[in-house]
Amino acid sequence: MVDIEADGPYPGKYSMISVGAVLVNEKLDTTFYAHLRPISDEWLPKALAISGFSREETLGFDDPSEVMHRFKDWLDGIERGPCWFIADNGGFDWGFVNWYFHTFCGMNPFGHNSDDLQSVHRGLVKDMTEDFEHLRTTTPATGVPGTAGAEPGAPAPTAESAETNEPAGLPRGAP
């Protein structure tokens, strides 16, 4: 399962500023998380605000090439079959991850395979109309889906981002 945060709507012009992944197994204890320095001078304050980081903070993040090579090494080190890319809002996240892997590593270990968490859920429950929002956690303070575990004081996603199913992201310093 992969989640990214970005400072704009598409890769190349805008930057992926964090990437997190967890191997979906019983323990959920095999994780990857990193911050990436922006690749361009273009960014949208509203998009960046979802992450809880300032532009100044992102400029001190790790080199994107180094991060993507570490992410590839992490994926290569997992004993498993082919990679299966799953994300909440998979099209958005896969677009950035695919672009970054091809740009910095020359290939994408996920290939052209990606699935959206909502679609996977509907397949598991065998109901194409079933929504999984009731399974999301919320914080009592915000009531916004997906904010459980967010760092205290970090800005919560807006109602608009929750309605468009934008991921809330991982808390700062996540493993």
C-alpha cells in the first residue's frame, strides 16, 4: 500500500514531497517512508498545505534520486511475488510514483500495475456500490476522515480534500 503527498496536481511540473509504503500483511510492520526535496520551483500552497509542511521545510528534504533508489531497494528486499501497487486515490499516487521511478531509476518496479483501494474493497465485499468510508478513522477534533494519527498541530485536510478522496497522509516522522 502506497501513499504520497505532492505540492501540485501532476508530476514533472510539481513535486512529490513524501512517499510512504507498507507491506500489507498481518503485522503491517514492514514500512518505508521518506521526504523528497522539490524538483521544480512550481508549487501550489493549497496542495502543499495538505502535507502539513512549509515550502521552506521541503527544500531541506532528501535528494529525490536517492529516495527513489532507497524505495526501489526496499521493494527489491521484500520476499514476495510481483509488486502490486495499491493506493487510496491510486491514479494520483501511481502517476507520481511511476514518473519518479522512471525519471530517477530508469524503471518502475510496480510496472504498469496499480489498483485503487476503493476498487479492491468493492471486490473483497463483492459489491460494486459499497463504500469503505465507514472503515476510515477520524479524529474527534476534526471528524475529517483519514486524520487519525496525524501529528498534533498539523493542519487537517480540508473538507474539499476529504470529498475528493485525497489522502490525509502519514504523520511527520512516520516510519
